Amino acid sequence: MNDQHTATARPGRHRDASGGRRPGVGAGRSRGRLLVASLVSLAVSVSVSGCAGSQSAASSAAPRQTVTQAHPGRSATPPAKEPARQAPVLPAPGAAIPKDPSRLADALTSTVARLRQATDDWVRKGNPAEGHAPEPVVLLALHQQRIYRYLARDPKVASRVYARLPKALARDAEDNVTAIHDLLSLARPISGSAKFRVQPPEPAGVLLGHFRRAERRFGVEWEVLAAVMFVETKFGRVRSPSYTGALGPMQFMPGTWAAYGMGGDVHDTRDALLAAANYLHASGAPRDYRRALYAYNHSQAYVDAVLLHARQMKRDIRNYYGYYNWQVYVVTTHGDRRLTGPGR
């Protein structure tokens, strides 16, 4: 989700199909191009993770009404109306993140619960295969992402927050924070004036169809493919080539694409996902995902982050929809900069 840091990561080197060693999808050290579309990106990663949230039942039974027989000629006094309940205010894109561990744990717990409910509403009443996510999902996912990014920068505070969370949420939070931290460790700060080309991703439901189609053809789990795309380009939001020349939503080097792209267009999402599944399968998936992912990017931190994000989506598909709404950050010499999402 490199947190996706579109902070370019330290150069990795990938083996080109021609036999030369070049950075990019293929083989080598950590890919410099990890347009680590700003992690946590991690970039998880609301990582909306965790157990399925249950809808809250009505907190109390409806109040009994006392029926009073009106006297002839008199009008009965109408029952007093209950005051309308106001929906909680959605977090602003730049809302302050609490620094106190107890308050931060409360904020994360509330944000995740509300995000799950908003995601359920979107999937049940809307159509994730058309258009963009509704505002509550977008704003809550961004707030969750910002909390996890904050925790990834301060492990001591993170450990104190985990201790105050429900067990299942603590597990999920630690997975997301660890993945973001791993990807941030690969990011190399860039100039604050650097330019990137970004665009809205394809609808979440359409992407899910592409992932599942690639899984059926090559046997690579769709959650792993989704995690790779999430880490690489935040589901296709980043469209700039890496500084090493890797291209497209799955960041292929030209030589590797020539070998595994099956004649497709490296910039086409469906073609790129099929090629990624083809490459991972040829590199050992699904028998050995670690080996396959290490071939995709020669970095154990990268492999760990991808598998942590994939595990979150396997636990609860709502985590996929949450990650889909995480935004692109870049790590610059002047601090983190968000490139996409509300207000951008």
C-alpha cells in the first residue's frame, strides 16, 4: 500500500527476459521503482482488517406508548416525538490524529467499525462495479490509513495502542502497521517538487473481476494479486513509470513484459494482471508464494508486506474495499505528501 509510497524505493534489480539484469519486475534486489505508492499503502490497508463487524442491534426496545382515551370533545395530546439522532460527523481529510494512546485506540476502533458498516452499505445498496465509493467509505478509509501511517512511524506508541484494542482489531492493526513499516523502509525520499501522473482507478468491482479471472487462469490467489497491485500502484492510481523504467499498473520492466505479457498492453489493467499472474505462477506460485514474490521484487520486506495485506483480504473481503480507498502518498525530503483523494 507501498504505502504505498510512491516514494521510490531503493533500487532493486530484476532479471530481464533477455538475461541482463535490470530493475523492475523479474528478479533483483528491492525494486527502486517501488513507486511505493505510499504504503500503507500500507498503503493498507484501512486497513479495514479483521473480523467481520456485526451490525449493532437496536440499543433498546422501542418505548411503550400509553394509550389515553380522549374525553369527548377534547383532542388527545399527541405523544412527544423523540429527538432525531444525528449521524456521527465524518473525519475531515486532514483531521488531527490523537497522540494519546488511549484516545488513538478509541479513534481507530470507531473508525474501523464505521468503515465496515459504510462498506456493507456500499456493497449491499450500491454498486462497486460502477462509479466511485461513497463519501463515508472514502473519508473513513483515508482516516484509517492516516492512523496506521502514524503508528508505523512510532513503534513505541503503536505497541501501547495495540494493548488497548480488542484482540481481533489489535491483530489486524499490527499486520497493517508492520506492512506499512516494511514498505516505508524501502522508500527513498524524493524531491518535493517531483511530478507524478495519477488517475482514478477502475471501479472496485471491475478490478475484483479481473483478479478472479487471473486466479482462475493461473491459480494465483486473487488476494495476492490484489496485494501486489495495491503495493505497486495503489490499484492503478499511479501511472508514471518508475525511474528505472518499470511500466503499467503492475510495474513491469520491458524485457519481462515481453516474456510474460502474452502480447497484451502493459498499461491495460486486465492484461497487466494476467501477466502478473503468469509471472508469479512461473516463479513458483501457488506452491511457494514467498519464492514467487521474491522473484517479483527481490526484497523480503516487500514479500512480507504483500503477504500481510493479502492475509487481511482473506480474513474479510471488506478489507479489499478499504484498501481500494487508501490514497497515494509520496515520501519526500520535506515530509509525506498525499497525491490523490479528497481535496486533491
